[in-house]
Amino acid sequence: MKRKKLLYIGNALWHKGMTPTTIHTLSQHLRDIGFEVSVASGYHSKPLRLLHMLWSVITHKYTVDAVLIDTYSTTNFWYAVWVARLCRLFKIPYYPILHGGDLPKRLVNNPQQSQRLFGGARSNIAPSSYLMHAFTKPSLQASQPEGAQSDTPQFDNLIHIPNSITLADYHFKKRTDLRPRLLWVRAFAEIYNPMLALKVFTNIVKKYPEARLCMVGPKKDESFEKCKAYATAHKLAVDFTGRLSKAEWIALSQDYDIFLNTTTVDNTPVSLIEAMALGLPIVTTDVGGIPFLVQDQKQALLVASDSVEQMVTAIKKLLEEPKLGQQLSEAGRDKALGYDWESVKSLWLKVLS
């Protein structure tokens, strides 16, 4: 049988020192199950990246069976808009993969572009129940004043396919007696609020002077310099590792007992799925799709965005209640089982075949 050819459009920047994202892992998974996958784009310059994405659609217009488009809520949203426009022009089936935690705001703020982008898709792939709800009529109408008419588009061409990991790569370590050793893994960017981790750690070391914080991730904006300066000014024992490979930070995680997630905007962060797979009890902000991924007191402790006080309280609770940490560790691993690629790949085969 002829192999189906796919063009995958997204930010393929792992060769530029950035953390590998879905386009890296999913493209390889799809190749492994029989698809021929081309990827664009790896240009660091945003204008060049957009041009390369558009040129890739043009050059593949007669040879690809479908186009996958990583779709975010920041300025990268416009990449998807323009790529989808070309796909419609050339009558190529396309599938936006909905990653942006703020995509519901795009539906409100850019209704016409959203209608064309998402309404013209063969299907929209929603990795989270959060975006499944946000893109459907009942949830959008619920946010409108009674009697008001909304121009916000609604869609019925959504398919839920979770983000996935290769579970065998993640060695599970059941945490019992937790130590004040905190791990943070994300790119240093303002929307991920890395400064919150440092402010929280400043409070933790007052009660636990032996505490350690490790922050893993590449520099994305000036927040990295701000965090380094803050740690130096407050004489904090913080390890800034920079970008590590997945294997490197997985190995590093064995020496830490609590995973911090401080983001202000999110959808279904793979880093939380990875932390659960590793058995790390999680303390996370409750933004975007996170409450759809983990339940408070079951797989994680959820706190308000940018709340130093609540995050400190949650960490202390874990350190003072060993049974709670053990419960979160075990329940998190059980939750991660559903995100294993072996469980998810049949969904992709059904959609693309």
C-alpha cells in the first residue's frame, strides 16, 4: 500500500537550542507507523520561518495527502492562518493541532480569521478537553451575557487526540518521604513565569535551609537574566542547567522530589505528563487546560496563578504529609499511562488513514 505523505508545519527549532516540541516527537512517531513526513520550519528568524512554511506548502502541493499545522495563540497563530489559506487555495486537507492555551481568546478577538482557519479544516485536533469545550457552542455561549448575540465562531469538526509520550523512557520512582528538592522544567519565558519559582523558593529556604531548586530550560526572553539576577541577589542555591536533552533531565529528576509548574497560560503541558510518568508530586498553577489534565489533591496540588503564598503552602503541605506525596506520585503515574504513544497512535491512524 502506498505510504501517505504528510507535511508538518510548526516551530522545528530543536536544532537551534530550543526544547523539542510536539513537531519533533509526533513527526517521528508518525514516520514509525508508516507515514512519510516532511517538516517546516527550522529557521530562527520569524519572517524567514513563515516564508519557508509557505514555500513548503507550495512545493508540496501536488505530492502531500495532508498538512498538519501546530497552532498556537501567540503571534505564531498567524503562521497557521497563512498556511491554512494556502492549503485551501490548493485544496489540500489540513489539520490544525491546537496547542495554544489562549486560543479561546483568539476565537473572540479574531473571529473571522478563526472561522476561516478552523472552519476550513478537515478536522481540528484538540489535545485537551479544555480546548474541546472552548471550541464548542455551549461553553462559548456560557460566557456571554444573557440575551447577547455572539459573533464568536463555534466548531463541530474537533477530534480529541491527547499529547503523548513514550512511557518506557520514563523511569518511575515512587516518592515517599519527600525532601525539599524542587524541579522546574520549561523555557525561560515571561508567560511561564519562572520568577514565581524563585520567589517561592525564597520562602521555602526560610523553613528548610537545606532546600534546593533546579531550573531546566533554554533562554527564550529576558526572564532568564532576571531570574539569575534575583537568585544572586538573594543568595539562593539554584541550579540553572540551561537546555538539557530529555534523557539528561529525566536522569536529573531522580534526585528531586517535587515538580513546580508556574505558567500563566497553558493547554496540556507535556512537562506535567512527563512529571507524572516519573512519579514526581506536582504543584502547579491552575490556568488554562491544567485543571482538565490533573485534579487538585488527586494527581497534583493546584494553586492560583502567580500566587507565592499558595504555592509555598502547597509545597509545605507535601513535605509535612508524606502520605499525600506518595498518593500523588502513584496517581500521577496511573494518569500518565493514558498518554503513552502506544495508547494514542491508533487515534492518529484513524484520522489520517
